[in-house]
Amino acid sequence: MPQQRKRNPNGAGTITKRKDGRYQAAVYVLQPDGIRARKFAYGKTWAECDAKRRDLLAKVDSGVPVPTRSAKLSEWLPYWLDNVIKPRRKLSTYDKYETHVRLYLVPMLGSKRLESLGVADVRRFLVRLERETTAATAKEAHRVLRSALSSACREELITRNVGTLVEAPRTASRELSPWTLDETLDFLAVARKDPLYAAFVLAIAMGLRRGEIVGLRWADLDLDNRVLHVRQQTQRRRGVLYDDDPKSRRRRAVPLPAMCIAPLRWQRMRQAAARARAGEKWQESGYVFTTAMGRPVEPRNVYRSFTRVAQGAGLRVVRLHDARHGCATLLTAAGVAPRVVMEILGHSQISITMDVYTHVVQDTQREAISHMDRLLKRRPGRG
């Protein structure tokens, strides 16, 4: 006669044999809402069921929330935002994800449970969203959903991520149309008297992002050795200006072109004069570009000034970010290796540099392939 198994101590759960021959484990777990409830697990053998029981107890000991039933997406997505995204990702990323969760994912998929969400559900959601908004919005919502389901897989709430099984909507690439060299020179000639002239030079000559320009501090500049350190960016979110890591968290040190030195020295002199005029009202912040009272300039005001100067010069209006594209275009056309362009601009991957500036690469390819025509021309006199 086999030896009877001993009862588990209190809090360790129980294992019983069901009428259908399978075994059932029951353990009290902490749910995501903070309430303790019984969680059931099943196995074909006692050992299989006991392994699942021990796994649940390990989560209980670690304080990991375990839902007793498959959570709805309307329950999981807010939990994922607050406990996975908010503590680890940038505020701008959290805001973007929260917008897609609030406006699209919860209203359209919120009633679905994690375990019952299928490929067809995701595909229908994306088709509907693309029809009601844009392909770009649907593509971003797909990325947010896929990330949320990946976290659910890591927490073993589901066994597969159906978001990865559905192809993301295709979006048309934005046609890049940065200024030509002549247009750029015309802009710089008109912008010389603008208080943000040095900021425009940095955008055009070094491809700095708007937030990187606004967040630049004098401590980040070594004008004698001509080096600029990109250590942070300044953004406005929820009505507050705040400093954050650069995009993709890529801090970098970039040599300063000679044409940037004089405008930056002029900016320092201009700021010193503003500090003297403000007197005790001056709020020292260490930023390179400030208001008349020393506070950092608003990011949107940099773009407004950029647009105003361009219109005054009779130029077609482009985005300030297009000055960054123009920088890469000029560097690539000058023969600078894409890897070097990538490091100057702070791209996270070389593919981003190559994809965005394909039109310049194609021009280089045409020039290179033209050499083949000369090399492979048939020799005179050969039939």
C-alpha cells in the first residue's frame, strides 16, 4: 500500500484529485488589485500539479501579483502603464503610450480578456483604427499593444503574444525636402540679428534636436577645444518644463565646427548683458539659451522664431527638424561615412541614418555606377 502524502502546512496550498482523474492545486495569491484570493492550477499528475503549486507560492513570496482569472485588457493596460512603463521609460514615452491606451486600445479592445485575445481580434482592431484615423496611428497603437502583451508574457499571464503574429499597418514614408545649400546660406544671412541665431547655427551645422538645443548648458560646451557634449534635452510635458536624457538615451560628445564658435561667444556676451539688466530678478539656470530673466526658453518658441526668420527671408517654410535632415544631407553629400553621420546626429541605429537619407545615398550610387560605364566600354577596334 503506497504511503499517504502528508498535508501541506497552512498557506502552502492544497492538491486534490478531481473526478476526471486530473489533479488540482489551490493557493491563496495576491491579485493586482491587492485582494487575496484562491488561484487554481491543474495537472495530469500529482508531481506536475505540485510544480505549479510551488511556482505560485514563489510568486506569493516575491510579492508578484497573480490574477485568479484572465484580466481584461481594460484592467491590464493601466496596470502595465503605471507599473512597467512609468518607472522605466521616459515621460514622453509614457504620455504617448497612455494616449493610445486611453483613446484606442481600451475603448476598442478593453472588454477582451488577455487569454482570449486572438489574432483576428487584433487584425480587426487595426483595420478599424486605420479606417477611422490614419495608418501611422494604427501602426503606433499596434506597437503599444505588442509591448503590453510582451510584458504579460513575461509575467506568465499569457503563453503567446498575438500582437507579434499580426503585421503592422504600412505607412508611406514622409518625403524629405530639406533646404538646399543656397537656401540654408540665405537663411543664415537673414538670421544673424535674431536672438536665437546661435541656436539656428547649431541646428543647421550640427543637426541638434530642438530639445537638445533648449537643454544645452554652458557646462556642456568647451569652446577653446571646440567640443559640445549632448547630455540632456529639455521638454515641456503637462505644462511643466523638465530635463530628460537625450533621445534613445544617447549622450555624445561632438566636435564643434569653427562656424559655431563666434555665434556661441556672442550668445554668452548677450546673456551677460541681459543678466546685468535683470539684476536681482535674474534666475541663474546655466542654460545657453534663456529668456530676459534667465529662465530656459520654450521649445515651441525656438520653432516660432525659426519660422518667422524663414518667412522674412522669403524661403519656403520647413520644420526646424528638417534643418537636422539638411545637416545629414550635406554631410552625406560631402562624402562623410554614414556611421560618422549616425554618431554626430545621435541615431540609435545605422539603419535610421540610411533609411532617412536614402535619396542622398542614391545620388552617390549613381555617381559610383557611372564609373562602370567608363570601365566596361568596349575597346576601339574590337568587333
